[in-house]
Amino acid sequence: MAYQLNLPATLRRGFFVSALAALLLVLQATAVQSIAAADTASTKTPNDSPALSLTSNTPPEPSPPPRTCNSIEVRSRKDFALLQNCTRVMGHVTLAQIQLTAVEVVKRQFVSKVEEISDYLLVHRVHGLETLQYIFPKLIVIRGRHLLFDEFALVVHENRDLSSLGLASLMRIQKGNIRIENNPNLCYVDTVNWVQLLGNSTQQHFWHKKNKFHNHCSHCPRTANEIAQEEDLSDKLRKHCWNFDLPQLGLPTDDDNCRRLCGDRSCDKKGNCCDRNCLSDCDGMKCRLCANLNYEKQCVDSCPSEYYEYQERDCITALKCRKLGLIPHAGSCIEKCPKNYVISFIKDQKSCKQLCNGKYIINTVTDIESLRGCSKIVGSLTIELTDMKIKINHLDAAFSNVTEITGYLKVVNSPQLLSLHFLRNLITIRGEELIDDLYALIVVDNFHLSEIWAPNQNVAILKGSIYFHLNPRLCLYKIRELQKSIRSETKPINTVNASPHSNGERVVCSSAPINLTVTVEDFNSTAVRLKIDIYLLYNIQVILGYVYYYKEAPIQNVTYYDGRHGCGHDSWHMKVNPSKNIRYILTNLKPATQYAYFVKTLTMTNYHMQMDGYSPIQYFSTLPSKPGAVTKIYYSPLSLNKIVLHWWPPKRRNGVIDRYLIYHEETVIAKSNITLGNHPEFRRYPTTCECDEVQPEDSGPLPDDANYYDKGKIVYEETLPNLLFVTGRRIANSRVRREISDTPNTLKSFWRDVKRREISDENVTTEKSTPNDKILSKEEQIKKDDHDLLEERRSDENVTTEKSTPNDKILSKEEQMKKDDHDLQEERNRQGEELFNRFMKQQEENARNTQDTGTDDFPIIKQRPICPLPDASVQYQLQNNCQVREMYRGIVVPGDVHSYVLENLQPDITYRITIRACVADLTNSCGTETVIYAETVSKSMQAFIAGLKGPD
């Protein structure tokens, strides 16, 4: 750029003219230099030294205060203006479906001042953009408060012209995962230390795949000045950068003492460890920007009492909150009161007062959220759930604070509900507004509702009555217990209020449920065998099987109706055993996990002898097991002889991990055949399958009783008494046989066995008789049997008569016949009773054998003990049912540590590195090893880079 100086003719001569011209030339040069400096500043990188500027006595203008914006969607060039003046974005930033030109990008027309994004950053199909440095040069932190797809905080996807990320100022991604995928020209992804960016490196993950192949990209070089500045470093090769000339900031110091004392954190010049949560400085007590919360320039995880969160990043007082024109409420400094709250003034100060007014109708999850936080509903509440997949915990969260309803409560057509326990804190229904001027509590057409209030909960109904109908699983006696809650009605609950014909007809309500006694008989790490007490004969006839419910329960405070869902969408697993066996094995359990469980009977619903049984809720814990493989290993070479490792814990820990074992060895395999680096396309993963467990809602549903109901299997209890105890003077065998033909199959088989034995005895008698014995007809045989029985009886009487005194009275013939008939009847009754007892004993034995088939049918595999021989053969192990003690090798690292520095390695060597996790309180406790191959820096590469420094 040049300037023309046109001086007047009168000033072209003389000393004064020459001096003035020289002064103007100096001003011209200064102007040119200033313009050049401005151009240089617009393209300046973080490594460039600041431009010189002229000093002035005028004080510098104060920097403008940070400006906060809401979520920004950039889908055209004009939308970039929304980013221009924003420093903080309280929400997400999306760049999608945009076509830019190289001229626009290079001129930095879209550069922003954004330093913070509270949610996530998405860059999708932004063509013409080579680096994000031209848009987000000052972005420091992505907090991840609300994630994309509930998972991702940073997504860069399908940007065909993107060659580098260029987020040089980015220091932290506090929550959420990272996904960088399908960017065909993108380099410098593998040169970023992603682990250092993560807020929680054991919970967050990152994926980068289908970008430009790393071997086709350059590494992170340094200029001569940078080499000179890093002269004291043991490693002359920069490992991490965002671009060819953009180093990654905030990395740990390579100093050995700092590494030993501070781990992944860096150090200041005095050797003090930096606060990792401070993103603007090393000292966490003098921090401007924190990854968590800033409390008077200190980084804290939560605000102290009497302080309020402001924009989810600062802790401020209530006074400062009000000076900003905001309202302190529930630990946060907010712009307006949340839903169901109104602004109120207390001593001329704004505050939020809860007010839930109106008639609320709950159909969906959105409707439920409208009542979250309400403690008093000034109006009425109607619950009619139309969404079958509504979780009961949504209701628990929304209604847990409700204590009073001034109007009525109506629950209709909600098959999801098994109880109204989600209203566990409800105390009063005032009934100031009634349905039909009569009813304050209406519960109609709820198919699975079986309980009303929570245990020991008393809800007072001050005005109005109740109306319960079409609740087939809600017993009438439970409804009548509400009589004491109705304060305005003196007459008892009648059929108008609650009909016995439409409430409880599908469950047993006539008697209290039978208490099942269930015990844990045996268990291992993934299975448990439960045993139920044997049922009596009269109960076992109507039992079809048992239903087992179980769920994970870290704390022993579970009740029957916690989170229960009538349509199966709850946290309870359900297993149906359609047999009468008292033993059952629950499988596919998680090792080292506490479970809650209970058992109920599966019975017939249309048999007159109704019964139902439940066991109390009990708990068991499974044994620990070998952990799964380490999920992922990430490494980075520190120097010629050092490699730093970082790993993620196993997905399935299967117990308390008390240590990791790290083993490394040199390998001689060709580099083309091994895994090198942290590249997903080459990483070796364990071959074992870590399948997802069955979800609770997929563990049922309960089978229909009709599929198991078979009346032919039932022996009616009145059959035997009707058969054996009948009136009449004489009972002919023919009549008995005729009645036997009408008995059920089970009884028929019993009598058939008895008759078979009688016929067998008769055959033996026939063989002993003479050949001239006459074969009698059926009627003659019956008469002969009666005659023989009578003669036997008389023979006994004659013996008695001979022993009696002479004064005994001799009976007449008619009296003797009556006595004979009476004796014959008693004898037959005695024989029938004996047969009945034998039958019942056999039935009880059959029922016992049906229910208890022994433990051999339900084996629980136990861990085998250790063999006494350290090198026992496989045959020896099988014969003695033992296992050899596994010998592990490697460096032991505590279970709560997930990084380690391997030292004393050789330069330019590929190492095979394995890491495995081990749990406590278990023999052979270490899991499968995870393997990667890592390479140290070569001497030739280091010498080459060092040569760039030039002669001293």
C-alpha cells in the first residue's frame, strides 16, 4: 500500500520544508506498518508473537462483558451473524447443510468469539470449510449438559473439505462422547490427545473412523523457534497438535517429577500440580474459567449454601443475582420462575411462589411434566394414561411432592397402574369440586389396579364420597377400608359406590393370600436356585405353576409396587414356571450384584376352590466372577524410552476391581501385520461376546391361565365321600362297581389296581381248589361272597358264645338277621375307610413327588477348587474336579488408577502390551487380557528433528 504526498509549491524549499517532509515520511511508514500489523493479526496463530503497537497515554478501553446466547442453528451464511457477538452459548451449536466458498472462509467472515458451549457442538455437511479454526478460534470448553442423542458432546460428520479440526483453544469436553466420522480429507485426528480433553476418562469415549488414512497425513512439526524454546525437553518431537502449526494446549508436562507427582495434570514453573478443572490458569484458587463451577475464582463441584448457580458455571450470592435482574430460586439464579410457579414480592424482592391451579388431565409424559414440583394442586386431577409405555418412575418423580388436592381425584382407563403409590405423600382430598356433586375420588376401569394407597398412608376425603367400578383386580375389602377416610359421609359404602361384581372378580378376595415360604437353596455368580415349601394336597390341585419376580436392588428398600407397570414396562424381571415343581433356577444374573425377589402362585381363575399365594420380598447376592476385558487402551510415546498408557475399565466388572496387570514385551512381528497406534481400523478387540442382558420388559409377559387350565386333571374332593359313604341296608358289589365307572380317571385307576389284586388272590384260590369245583355265575358269586362273610362272622360269634356265661340271651332269628346286616355294614364301612386312607396317602405321595423331584434336576455349577498339584494335567483336573492356579505376570496397578507410564524401553521398538483387570475375593480372579502394539520414537527421527535447530 502506498500514499502520494502532494505538498504546496511554497513548502518545497528550505530547511523547514525538508524537516516537514521527513516528518510526513515517518508518519507514512508508521501508517503502513500499522496496517500490515493489523493484517498479520487477523491471520495470527496462537504461536505467533503479539504485534508491536504504539504506546499511548490514553487508558485502554475495557473489554466488553461476555454476551450469552441461547442455542444457535446455523444453516445458511446469514445465520453466522448469530455467532458473531456471542461469548457463551447456553444450549447447543449446530452447523449443518451449508455450502461455503474458499474466499469467504479465508477472509474470516464467519469467525466467532464463542468460548463456551453448554450442551454440544454438531458440524454436519459444511462444504468448503477446511478447518474449524476459522469459526471457533476461542472455543475453550463444551460442557455437555444436554447431549446429542443423549450421548454425544462433539460430532463432526460428513464434511468433505474439512482437512483439520483446528480447535486450538479447546481444553475440555466435560461430559458426553466424541464422534468424528466420514470426513474423507480430515487429518490431525490421531495427533490430538483426546483423553486429556475428557472430563471423566473412565466414562466418556471417543470414536474417529473413516477419515483420511493417518499414514497419508503429516505429523506435528515444529519451527526452529519452538525447538529452541523446548530445548530442555527430553523429547524433540511434538506428539499432539490440532494442525500443522497448532499445538494442543493444556497437556501434561514431560518432566519426570511432574509426571510422578501429578499424573495426567501439568505443573507450573515451581513444580506445583495444576488444578485440572481450571481452564484459564494453573492455580485453581485464582481461576477465571472452570470446567465445573467457579466460586469466587475457585473451582468447585457444587455451590456452597446461600450461593446460587448462575448459567451453570458460576456461584453468586442472592444479592448479585437480583442486581442482574434475575431471581434466586432452588439453588439457581434464573430469569423467570419455572412452570407452576408465580412471581411474588417479599419485602420488595422477587421470589418464586408455587401455584398449581386448574384442572389437570394426565395423558402423556408431557402432561406429567406439567405437574413436576407441585405440592398443592388448587383444582382437580384426572389421570387417564393413553401412552402404554409411560414409565411409573415418571409418575413417582412428578407426584412425589403432592400433599393436597382441593378438588377431586379421578383415575380412569389406565391399565398401566398397579397401585396409586406414586401419590405416597398425598394427605388430603378436600372435595371443594365434586363430580356430579357427589364424588371426590373416582377409580374406574383400571384393569391391573390391585392396591390403592401406600402402606400406612391415610388420605382424608373431607367432602364427597367415592366411586369404584370395573377394577377386576382390586378387592372389595380394600375399597371398604376407605370408609374411615370419608369425613362427610356417615353411611357405609354400598354397591352404588363399589360393586362386588365389578371389583376383584379376577383375583382371590374371599380369603387372605397364602404366605409362600421361599428360600435360597444354592447360588453362584450368575444363577440362584430357589425352593418353595411343599403345598398340601387340597392346594396343589388348583396350582398351575409359579411366577418369579426379581430386580437389581443395591439398597434393601424395595416394595411390591415399586415401579410396577401393568403392561410389563417396568424394572422387574419375570420368569414363569408352568409346573408344580418347588425348585427353580434364575439364570443370566449379574455377578456380585444384590437382587430383590418374590414369588407368586399361578392358579386357575374359574375353579370354585380359589387361592393365591405370595412370598415376602427377600434379597440375595451373587458371587463375584472374572471381569470382562479392558474396554479400550490408548497410548502415546513420551520419549525414546517411555510410553504412557490409558485404559477404560471393563464393561462388565463382575465384582470390585482391586488391581490391573500390565505386561509388555518386545515383538519381532512385521509391522505390516500388527496393530500400531490408536487407530480403530487396526485395534484388536477381545473375541469374547459381551452380550446385553435381557431387559425387564422382555422377560414376560404372564401366560394366559386358559392355556394351562385342564379340568380333566382335577380330582374333585366330593367324589370319594359320595362313593364310599352312602346310605342303605345293603351295598352290592355290583353297585359299587357301577359307581366306580362314574368316578374320575385317577380314582378309576386306583380301584382298578385294588380289583386286580383281588382277582389275583382269587386265581390263587382257584388253583388250590379241586377240578370238580363248579364255576359260579356273577350273581351266584355275589351271594356266595355275602354268605361266606356272614358265616365267618357267625363263626366268630360262636366262639364268643362258647366263652360267654350261660345267662347270655339267645337272639331270635329276626334279631340275628338285623344284627348280621348291621355288622356287615360296619365291616364295609371299615373297609371303605381303609381304602380311602390308602388312596389319600398315595395321592399325597404322588403330589409330593410331583413337586419335589430333587436337586439333581436343578444343578448349580460351582467354581472348582484349586488342585494340589501346580501343573496338574487335564485328566487329573477332570478326575478330581479341580482347577490349576493361574499364574499372572505384569506390573500391578491399583484398581482405581487408569493410566501408567512404561519406562526404560528401547527406542524404535514395537512392544506388545497387555492389560487385564482382576477382582477381589476370588481365586483365579483376572479376566481376559486386551492387547495393543505400541512403538517408541526412533533415534533417527529424533536426530532429524533436533537437526532442524541448526548449529548453536
